[in-house]
Amino acid sequence: MANDDQIATIGAVLVDPGQDLARRFRALFTLRNVGGAAAIEWISKAFSDESVLLKHELAYCLGQMQDKQAIPTLTTVLQDTQQEAMVRHEAGEALGAIGDAVVLELLKQYSQDPVIEVAETCQLAVCRIQWLQGGGEQQNEGGATDKSSYFSIDPAPPANSKSLSELRAILLDESLPMFERYRAMFALRNLGTEDAVLALGEGLHCSSALFRHEIGYVLGQMQHPASIPALQAALERNGEDPMVRHEAAEALGSIGREDCVAVLQRYRGDGERVVKESCEVALDMLEYETSDQFQYADGLVRLQG
């Protein structure tokens, strides 16, 4: 366990805008894995940063830590309309990941937010907490649990056992509630087959930017090469929402093949800052993970979120 001085040293890297962004991300991941009040305090300090990508990842990490001590910070970020939509959305999702019913009324309030990505996120978070209140955390009919084999706290549990064709139909049916479609998404992820990957890739053409961004995240978790064409197309698509393009870039970095690296190299100078930084950090992480340093760095994980 890290002591307070060690945590402060790591935290100082995280909040220092003069440091390389990828190094700050590694500090963030370390604090996430250390956990506790001191780590949460340092992570919370970085929400004043100019990097949307970093702030988004701060909120993601606080949610994955599932520590109620992070609720005040995440609440403040969600309520701050000066924060970017991508950051506020992640704060709402993080509150859902922590899963404490104390935030239920707040999330219901922001389910009507004028920023559609924030509203949809809070609607999902409300559904997740209500699912937990109904005993879903233990297990529900059909075997769907809230535990992910990818070690992530997801915005929705996987759907009860269904065929791939049924899950694909639910995933792509935009008349259905978003929570139900997310459940199909995570069930397809857990299937892990190439056909499941291809079905998920079709979701990158659905109308909701939030939904498309989550598809990118899930494909990054799966790290299946069959997803590369769909992810590359999303990154390259004219007019695509930056939060979707950023997630596609991170997913390509997670897959890490030579053709993925080539695409990331092309977009590391992108005019959209969050896309540019996503490519830069993904490339740095790939380089870092193949270096000798990685063998001795406890608790560092590949960029996801």
C-alpha cells in the first residue's frame, strides 16, 4: 500500500499541466488502483485542467473505484454546465457506477438535461441503480450479473441469455429503451465471437452519439481485429462526434496492431483536441507497454474509458 507521501508524489504528476499527458494518465491509473480518500482528493483536483480527455478519464476512474467518497466531486462536475458535455456525461456515468441510491434524485433531475449525451447517460444511471435496488447485483433470472469479465463496472448489466441474432436485433432497434440496448451490447461483448464483434460494429451507425461512443469502448475492450475496419471508419468519418472518434482511437490503440498504429499516427495531429490527444496517449501507451519500464510499473493499465 502506498503511503500519503507516495500518493502525493503521484498526485503532483497528475495535476501538473507541464507534464507529458501520457505520464499524467499513468499517474491517474496508479491513483485509481491505490484507492482511498487521498487518491480521490488528488484526482478531484485535476478537474480544473484544460484537457477534456484527461477530465473525462478522471471521472471514469472515480466511477470505477466505486468509492462513495467520490460522490461530491462527481456531483459538482455533473452540475457544472461550464464543463464539456463529454466530461459531464462521464461524471453521470460514474455516479451510476458507484451505485449509491443517494444520487438517484439528482440523476433523475439531469435525465432531462438539455445536453442529450448528459441526459441519456443519467437515464442509464438511474436504470442501473434501480436494477441494483431490485437485487440485480447478486443475480437475476437467466444468469446476468453486474460482474464483468473485463474487470469494468459497466453502465448496464449484460442481457439475459439470448441468441446472437436476438441480441443484434435488440442492439440496433432504436425504438427500444437505451438501457435494454446497452444490456444487449454487453451481452454481445461477453460472447466475444467475431460475429458478435461485427454485430457491435453495426452499432457505430446508430443515431445516438452516446451509444456509438459506448460501442467504441466495448470494441476496445474486446481487442478483436475484426473490429478494426469499423473503428477506423468511425475515426475517419466526416462530421462524426468527437466523443465517438476519441473512443474509436482509444479502441484502435487497445488492439495495438501495426495497421492500428498507422491509423493513429495519421490522426495524432487531428484538429479536434480530444481526438489528437487520444491518438497521442494511445500511441504512448503502446510504446510504454513494450518497454522495460512497464515490467516494473505496478498497477498501470491500458487506456480505456
